[in-house]
Amino acid sequence: MMEIRLAGDEILRQIAKPVRKVNKEIQSLLKEMAETMYAADGIGLAAPQVGISKRVVVADVGDGLIELVNPQILYREGVQSGYEGCLSIPDLVGEVERAEKIRVTGLDRHGHQIWLNCEGLLARCLQHEIDHLDGILFTDLALKVVPRESVEVDDEVVLD
């Protein structure tokens, strides 16, 4: 398992660098990030969270693993509000407003461009992870932040 960086680590506030080419190094990073995410009981993980300044994210909200290199949100629609947590800020959760639906593009593990139409939990998760690539933490956007133990964990709490 890779070491998950915690709030206060400067890499979490940096803008991650674009990946120039999807190669074996990036494929290995995707694999290790997914293993780390699953081992930590998360549903998403961005490369800066494991100390690597690259625009790479993984996510699995229960429908299978999604791997994205250089992801970009092309379209946002609607508004949803819900609690989010973060593997890099394990003791807090915050109520965050996000788009209900998004369209995302990026590269898959083979370097092929893909597009995803997402809504609900997956849309929330990918917005959260892509924010990490721009040095943004959920606490920056939260309407309120509370101790994690004060909120019952259910499908409304995203733990990336």
C-alpha cells in the first residue's frame, strides 16, 4: 500500500502535472493507487494523495474500477449537496455542493481517450478527485465541516 499524504502536506496544495504519455510507469501507478484505495476502504484516490504530482485518479463507487489520466470535466448540470470525507483528512467530513451530473474525459490505462457521463455518487466522487489535482480539498468548498464521528456513515458520505 502506498502512503496516503495527510492535510498539511504541501503536495496536496499543488497543481498536479499533466501526464505526457501513458506508459508502464503510469499503468503501474494506476494499479498501486487502486490497491491503496481499496485497502483504505476509499472510493477514490488522486495521485497527489500518494505523493505523486501527476494528473491521475482512480475511483470505484461500487460499479467497478475507473482509471483516468489527465481527466477534465467538460460539462456540469444541476446541484447536489452531501457529506464528503477524504483519506487525506480522516477525522473530518464536510457538507459540499457539487454538480449532480457531469461529463468527464480523460485517457484510460492504454492511452485511449474516453468519455464518461456521471451522476450522483460517481459525479460527486470524480469532482472531488479532480479537485485534488488542482490542489483543492473538500474543506475549501464545504458549507460546514464537522468531526467524522458526528455523522453517520452511509451512502451520503464520500470517503475518497
